[in-house]
Amino acid sequence: MAHSFRRFAHIATAASALAFGASGVSAAGAASAGDGADEDMIIVTAQKREERLQDVPLSVSAISSESLLDRNQTRIQDYFANVPGLNISAQGNGQTNLAIRGITTGQTTNPAVGIVIDDVPFGGSNALAYASRLMPDLDPGSLARIEVLRGPQGTLYGASSIGGLLKFVTREPSMTETSWRGEVGASDVSGGAMGFSARGAANIPLTDKLALRASGFFRRDGGYVDNVLTGRSNVNRIESYGGHVAALWRPTESLSVKLSALLQNVTSNGSSEVDTDASLRPVLGSLRQARLPGVDHYDIKSRLFYATIGYDLGSVDLTSVTGYGISDYSASIESTYRFGDLANRFFGVPGAALANDFRTKKFSQEVRLASSGENILDWVVGAFYTHETTSALQRIQALDAIGAVANSLQRTEFPTKFRELAGFASVTLHLGERFDIQAGGRYSGNKQDYEEEGVGRLGGNYRRAQTSRDHKFTYHVTPRFRISEDAMVYARVATGYRVGGPNPLTTADAAAAGVPTEYGPDTTTNYEIGLKGNAADGALTFDLSAYHIDWKNIQLALTSPTTGYYYFTNGPSAKSEGVEASLTVAPGGGLKIGFNASYNKAELKADMPAGSARAIAGDRLPFSSKFTASTSIDQDFGITDRWDGFWGAGLTYVSKRPGEFVSRPTSPRIVYPDYVSVDLRAGLRMEPWTLSFYVTNLTDARGVVGVSTNSRAPTATSFYGVNYIRPRTVGMTLATAF
């Protein structure tokens, strides 16, 4: 590892020289130092209007982009454990299963966590579009913050938010100042390769009524997994690039129009999986795998174009949000374990791969009217429509010994179409200065069309088509009492749902298998109480909550024991209950201490049905940590009249998590071990320059964030592919802003 530190030392020395050589530059502004703003001034849009974080009567975490960049936490698997209640399972090849408060079965079903970008829903809505595994993992350089809303959000955000919502918020153009920011960085992964990054952003007021903001980035994350079968090192290198452009026009005091475009590309030519035995012990050595050459790779492309129009009608505000998004996912995954024997039987070659190509195009339109000003009765009423199509192509390919495609075992196309129309309303009744109560509801209806056409040795030649319709009503009731101007207590009852859908069978096949032609929605009901606010003149901020969630008619993916058909159905019920806490102490003198923790118990309330996973009442739901905690400390201090310094540290603990439910009698259910991760950071600041150094995962812990069945043929010692948190990484950034 010494050579890695020598490489990094040369880069750090050069960057330091650049920073010190710029000491004569004056600045109109400085690079952000992270979460330096007062907690009671953090503004969020969780309820589709700007509010102080501490005034929102539901469980919300807001993560600033500056905080993520300072800590080199550029992917969701880097920071999920710092958000109470948020869990992931990295499925490999760009796929991620996201869960909030334990609401997931771990299967490929409809998504349980909603994804929005500036109030525009993004990505697919149903299982047949891989919607529960594909999400935009946006680089922080294009964002202002990420908001994580815990608990179902069905009233304001509709379907797919039965566990909660992940909201990416971009920066608004400013008409009052010209500014720009630039950043370059380098990093080195222990036992792996170097990484590099560059980010830039500019805000330009073109007139007093028109402003433009643009940002862009490039990032290379150094690989650290070696493929012993090919002799290639660091095969899991990831490259990302993209940007965001927004134009804001205010021709009058009453009218505003914002046009935005966002794109991001992510590509990798190797898997991050490490081959292990059933006890998750590496069998080929630390951070090693065996894969056929050139097979594992993926590309993810996210595109979003949207317009937000606001018009002040006096006592009423009109808002229109129009969006069009394109999500592309292309991947090849070695699947010799599943299909290698068939490839050998039919074509005399030893290997196999599963190739996926998904493209989802989504149009959405929301129009809402809201009362303005402070009234005894505040209200919002709106309508929402979305139309999305997904073209999906899966190929099971037979591979020769060098990973070249020899022939096709099966080719399947299954396009889907999804349409939804909804109306919603929410009112807030103010009963005095201290007490108010919110209540709202949403009625949604959808129609889905599914087609499937297959050809090949495995499934034969066939064609299927199916249509489904369903509708659902969701609601929330939220009383709130303000203890003081700076503290409140609230209670909340809220519901959420996932759409049902068509089964991928013909009517005749469904009858033969004894399964329905469609499956219905599942629902969650969240009962929550919370306390949030600040004390000691803002030196202490707190957000405490306790909740109980009932999950009914759980959507499951099953295989018929008589016909072998794959289908969806509604299964038993489950519950999730726990407590969450976030505390921040800022005693002064540039010192800030943060603490987050959650306790969660998510489990089945009834046995799984026959033909599904082997699970009974009381079994924990997948990927849900019983306990997570993180703490951080940051200190700013003066050095001279012109120079300031800062340092910080963070510690994260994630308890054991059960893996996916299993169906094979001989396969044990995997348990992800608990782990501790430690981060350090420090730097110097002299306006307009900031030089930062960081170490993530200081102890080089092997924290497991995903486990899958090994893509190679299993042996007595090798059966699983494990994804870890990133090994110890040392890095630096140099940033400037004007």
C-alpha cells in the first residue's frame, strides 16, 4: 500500500503549491464548508412548499450537497447509513434495492420508495420495468440537497412511496449575483486504483428578469476488485459524467417560468462482487473474483427535461410542473451458475450471460392551486397525470471460454405501458397560534398494458399479452402543536400504496397455473408521533420520532410449482416499528457535533404462501438493520487573518441485516454482518480557495451492502458474490468560488 500513498503525496503536494500560490487572489465568495448553516434555517420542500426543516410535521432528513462532497460521499451506498431508517442492498451491475423503515421483500417487484427530481417523478412504476432495482444515483455536484422523507407519502406523491421518498433538489438560478465554482480532486483506493473528479458550476443573471445556472462534472471512481480468471486488476472502475442546466424567467412579479435539463451517464466494465463461501468468507483472496472476460458491464443513462411555472393569482398560487424523463439501462451479467449447463448441452460451450436492455420514457404533468398568505384554513388541490412506456429486451446468451457470444439460448421482448390519473387535496386548519391539523387525500387510477414475445431453446416461441386496471385512495391526518416558536410535537397517520399490475401470462396460462391474470395494490398505514425543534438559542437541534407501520397485501413474485410460470400475487401482512433520532449540538467556537440513530423491527405477521420463499410469521424483512447509528464532529478554527482551518471525523455503525428470503430448502438465509466505518477530513481555507483532505473507511472495514448468488458454477467453497462498502480511500479536493 505504500506505493499508493506515494502516488497520492505527489498529487497533494502539487495541489498545495497551487493553493498557496494563489494567496493574492481576492474573492467575492468562498467555497462552502459543508453544513455550516444554522439547522433552524435549513429550507426543504418536502410538502411541495418551502418550509424550515424543523417546521415540517413528518420525518425528514436533509443532506446538503456540500456535506456529501466534503466527505467524498458521491453514491447512495456511501451515505445511506447516515440517514435514520434508510437501507440499501447493492445488487451489482448498477442495480440497487432501496428501502425505508424496512418496507421491502427484496424481490423484483414494484418500487417501495418513490424517486422525484425537483417534484418530477423519475423512472419506472412497475416491476416489469425493473423499477425496484434501477434508480438515478445523482452526483452531488448537480444538487443543492437530498431530502429523505420517511413513512408513506401517498397523498402528495402518489404511488411507489409506501416506505418513503427520495427527493433530489437542484440549485435555483439567482438573478441577483454572478457566481461560479470549480473543483478538482484525486483519490486512491487501498489495494486499488486512483480516482479523479472535476466539477464546475456558474450562475449568470442575463437581465434583471432572466438568469441561467449550469453545472457539470466528471468522476472516475477507482476500482479495487481483481478478476483472477482473466488477470485483470481493478475491474470495477466506474466513470460518471453529467450536468444540469436551468433558466429562470420572471417577466412580472406574479409569473415565473423555469426550464431545466439534467443528464447523467454511469458506466462500468466490471462487477464489484467478491467470491465468498456461505459464511461470506472470500475464497479467492481479498477483493477477488472469477469471471469470464468482457462479460460483466453496465451503462446507466438518465435524462430529464422539465418546466415549472408559477403564477400568483392574488389569494391563490397556481403551479404547473411538466416533466419528460428517459431512463436507459444496459447490462450484461455473467450467469454461468444458472444457465451454464444448458449452454453446454445445446451448444457445447461452458458459459452464459444475462443481457438486459431497458428504456423507460415517462411524461408527467401536475397542476395545483394553493392558498397564499396566512389564513385560518390553508389548502392545496391538484391533479396529476403520467404516461410511461418501457421497452425491455432480455437475452440469455451462451458463451465460449473467452466470454464471446456463441449463440442465444433465449431472447425475450416485453414492452409495457403505464398510465395514471390522480386528484389530490390537503387542508390545514389553524386553531389558534399554536395548534393546527392537516388532512388530505388522493384518489388514483391506473391502466397497464403488457406484451411479451419470446424465441429460443429455453422458452420456445410464444407471445403473451395482458392488461390490468386498479385504483386506490390514500390519506393523511396530521395534528401539530407548537410548544414554542422553536419546538413542536406532532402526530401523523398516513397511507401509501403501490400499483398492482398484469401478470406476465396469457389468460390460458394463468388458468393452467391457477393464478390470477393480475395482482392488486398493497398498502401501508403509518402511525407516528414526533418532536422536533431547537433549544439553547439554536445550539441544540433535535428531531425524534416513533412509528408503527402496518403493511397489507404484500406484493410477491412467485413461481408456480406445477407449471413453472413466473407471476406476481398478493401475500401476507407485515409490520415495521421503531424509533429514530437526530441531534445536532453547536456550542460555538466553530464546533459542531451531530448524531443520528434508528431502531427498527420489521417482520412478517403471517407465513409466506406455498411456492414462495421459506418464511414464517416473525421473520425479519430483508436488509433492515435493527440498529444503526452515526456521529460526526466538525471544527472550524482561525489560523491567521487570512487563513482558516477545519477538521472533522465521522463514525458509522450498521448492525446485522438479514438478506433476501430464500426458497430452496438447502440454501441458508444469508445474514449481513454488522460493521463500523470511520472517516476523517481536514483542510485549509483562504477565500476564494479551499483545500481539503479526507480518508474514508479508515480501518478498511469490509461492510457488506449486497449479496447475490455467484454467477460462476458453485463449488464446495464458492457460492456467493458480495458487494462491500468502498475500501479505505485517501483523497483531496481543491475548490474555488467567486
